[in-house]
Amino acid sequence: MEAGPQNITGEESPTGKEQAKQESLKIAANYLGYDRVEMTPDLLNQKRAKMRDNADFLRAFSDESRLDILIFLMHSGGQKEMPKYSVSEIATRFNISMSTVSHHLQELKRVGIVRVERSGKERYYQLDLDYVIEWFGEWYRRLLYKRELLRAGSHDCPHDITLEELIKRGTSEGKEAPPAVRN
């Protein structure tokens, strides 16, 4: 009989729904102080993919011209919504070529920082303020959560389990979720 997939410790790993359920229980158990989370290859790959997306988002802020464009889009006028600008308007503002501006805007669009709207042949770009706030807000919540876990004596990061599962399991054992994640 052929052995199933193995985790990074070389032990046989379950697959599919069973694995997801085991992972959730291990994470909850760890949070509640029962066990340490085993980092399976699947969980590691999920974390890597998420971190790659986060790195792409942050890399968008690494170019000086792109940063200038972002600052301009963020701080320019507008009463009820973020203003929209064409490539030519931004190129004129910064005295750089339209192809360079277009390249930077495409990169910002790719990671979700700006959205584009077409009007005839012209494209207008606008900062997606809601997405940027959501992205930084998620990181802020995760960092607060991690800080609370560390203060509670946990060194693992059980953010792959839903808050509801943690609270349900914790309350059945007479424990509470960290204050930063309570509703």
C-alpha cells in the first residue's frame, strides 16, 4: 500500500477536508495553549502565496516616481470622492513621459491601489482608497492580534482559523479571545 502525502516532519498527512479540519483544530488548540501548530507543506504554500501578494502591494510603494504619483492621487482635491486623472494630466504634472506614467499606473492597478475608468479613448485613474484602507487595516488587525497572542504566551500565529471557531472552542473551555479580536 502506498503511503499518503507527508508533512515537513516526514509523517503521513491527511488530505482535503480532513486536513483542513485538523489544521483548524491544531491552530485553535495552540491558541488555547494545548499544542503547537504543525506547518504542513500546504499551509506553508498558502502563507507564501499570501506573503507574495503582500510583497507585491508593498513593492508598489518602492519606486520614487510611483510614490510621487500616489501622493498626488491621495492629496489632490475632490469633494465626495477621490479625483480621477488621465495619463497625460499626470505626465504633465510631473514632467515625465506618458509611457512612464502609464507603466507606473498599470503596476498600481495590478496590485489594486488604483482603479481605471474609460471614457472614450481616454483612461482615468483614481486611488482606490477603500482597498488601501482595507489592506492596511487588515495588517493592523493581524499585528494587534499577534501582539495579544504573544502577551498571552502563544508564539504561533493562528490567523488561519476563523474568529468564530476560536471563540466557540475557547468559551467551551472557559477561555476568551484576545481583547483585540473580540467583537
